[in-house]
Amino acid sequence: MNKYLKILIFSFLISQSAISIALCQQPLRRAFQPENVVNKIPYGNNTSAGKYVQAGDAKIYYEVYGTGQPIVILHGGILGSTIEMAPFIDSLRKDHQVIAISTRGHGKSEMGQFPITYDKKADDIAAVINAVTSQKVMVLGFSDGAYSAYKLAAKYPEKISKMIAIGAGEQIPGLRSINFDHKMLLSDKAYWKQQNELMPERLEDFWNAMQEFYNGMTASKELFNAIQCPVLVLSGELDRNAPLMTVISAYQMIPNAQLSIIPNTGHVCFHENIEAVWAAVKPFVNE
């Protein structure tokens, strides 16, 4: 066979393989996603950008986009997923290297062994950072991702240049009680079908472990005082998961902090008013 014909056939097969992979990348959805929202890039299950790192007892999945100063993106817990952070990834990847991590037990990251702790999560994130870059990174975390970022900054200060913490205030045992309604969690059947296909896990065990973890966790003076990097503490005014006074309390205990409250929004304020959130985040990232 003519060598040029062989090259053409090989190129065709490669292109067909790429097309097949692209067709497999179905748009992902976040929990309770409105019908009018379409995520063009399957963040959290993108074969062209995804990698794994072994972090202790679990393989942690992450994706890298763009170039420039690195910024780590951490989603929320339980109902959280990398795809929920799409508004930030879409904007930040234009000028930064975005490292989007699926935290243990979420998406394609393994659950590892119980109990779950923020020490483990901080170690997971540090392992990913070490695998991607030797530079200091910015971190943007939401809810559980923000608490993980707090712990990361306290435990690995040499790795963090600055942080945006969304929807995460002071938390001590007994301050509030968290009881997951498993029927509510499963009410978005399409989302959980998608998540189970990404990484089949022991969901009931995971939810119970997370409920126990959240009700016993402490994020207070000792943790917040240990954070030396600049922090933008951001919250929705009507956040029920991290009530406003707990967020203000965290802001007051962090040595180098700024505060931004998004009026008339709840816990996932960046889905309710991304323009207002981005107006607070962008200058902090760029300063």
C-alpha cells in the first residue's frame, strides 16, 4: 500500500476516534439545574482535560484548563460537583491556569476510607497542586470547598497566595444541626444517575458519613487565625447553610480578609446573581 495512502487512512481513523470521544462527552448537569441552562463543556468528566493523582487512600480526579497564574476551584459538598462551578471556570480559564478538583467521594474521585476529615481533603488538594505546578496558587472554594480551602491555607500556607471562600462561616458542634433528607437528595434522579455513572459508590454510607462529619466539624478561631493569605469572604445575604452572622464572624477572625455580601441571594449565590458575584471576585483575583 502506498505510504501516503497509509498516512491518510491513519489520520482518518484518528479523527474518527476523536469524534467518537467527543460524542461520548454528554453535557453534564448540576443538581436541580434549570431546563434553560446548558453546560457546553462537561467539567468533571472531560476526557481531554482530566487526570488522576493518588492522595493517600483515594485517587483524586482533576481537570486543568488554560494558562497563566494557577487557581484551584473547589465545589460544594454532597450535591456539589465540578460542573456547578462552570461560571467561574468559563471566566477564569481565559487568563489563568484553572485546576478544577472533584473532592473525594464526588464525581470521579474515590471516596477512600472513612472517617472524612478536612485534613484528608487538604492533603488531597495539596497532592493535586504538587502534580500540576510548583507555583503558589489562588483557591476559589464554595461551601464544603471553601472549608477545605480554609484548612488547606492553614496547613499548607506556602502553597497559597490568596483565597475566595463562598458560603462558609464559623462552624462549631451544636451551632446548627445538619440532617440530610435522603428523599430530597434523590429527588433529582437525572443528576444522581449521572453521578453514579461517573463513579459508582456507596451513596448512603457516604451521605451518613458526611452528615456525621458536618455535625461534628469545627471551623472557628484556631483555624481562621492560622490563615495568613488574603481572603475574600463572600456570601449570599439569605444563605441558610452558612447564616450571615457566621460568615461575618469568620471574616472578623481571618487576619487579612475582605467581605462581600450579595444582596437577596441564598447559598448558591453565584447561580442566582453571577454578575454581582463576579464583580466582587474579579478585582480580588486581579489585584
